[in-house]
Amino acid sequence: MPSGLRFVTAAELQVETLPWGRHEWLCRPGLTEAEQLLLVRVRMPAGRAHQFHRHPHMEEIIYVLSGTAEQWVDRERRVLEPGEVAHIPRDMVHGTYNAGADPLVFLAILSPALGPGPALVEVHNEEPWRSLRAPMTSAP
């Protein structure tokens, strides 16, 4: 696996498949020398979502490249179109849902890249989140 890259091309990005879509890692420790930044391009098919969750030690920016996102930050819901952004403070519950028939493609930028404890805590089956939006199965 490459280490310490300063430039990441399509041949070098790291691909991870998660229930809510393909993750194309463009910046993270082990790929680049980044210590404070993570950058991933997510390709979320129609009918999929990264349901309510939180990052205990990271803040995040979600930037929509294409498609339509139903974005939750805490209990506030907005529909985001290409070129629009959501900022999620550290440890705040949020969720990203594909709100259209086309794939949703977005960049997620998180910082810091490394921290103590879990990077991600799923909460979509807990109240009040499950009452705000019913939990989905991982497959459409």
C-alpha cells in the first residue's frame, strides 16, 4: 500500500465498500502524510443512506458534487443540491440520505484524522433519531 503520497490519482485512491455506498479515500493516514485531515468521495446509490450517526472526536464538512442529499445535522433537515455544504460540529448526530433517483456523490472532509476511541457511532436505532426518520435496512 502506498504511504506518504503528496498527490493521489485514480490509480492510488483507496476504495472501501460500505452499506451506504462506495468510498473513494483520497486523503487519510497511510495513503498520505495527513495527520489532521480525511477526505473521501462517497458514491451513494438511490435508496441508500448513512443514517444517523456521530463522530465523537471529529468535525465534518459534506460537499455535494451531484445528486440530491437529504442532510440532517442534529434535528435540522435540509435538502442539499450540488455545490452546497453542511458543517457538522464534533460529536453532533447527523445523517445523509440520497433524496433522489440518481446516485448522490459527495465529498466528506473530517478532522482530525486520528483520535481516541471509535471514529463512528451509529445511533439511528435510538431515540429521538428513530422517531425523526424511521431506520432503514442496509439494502434498498
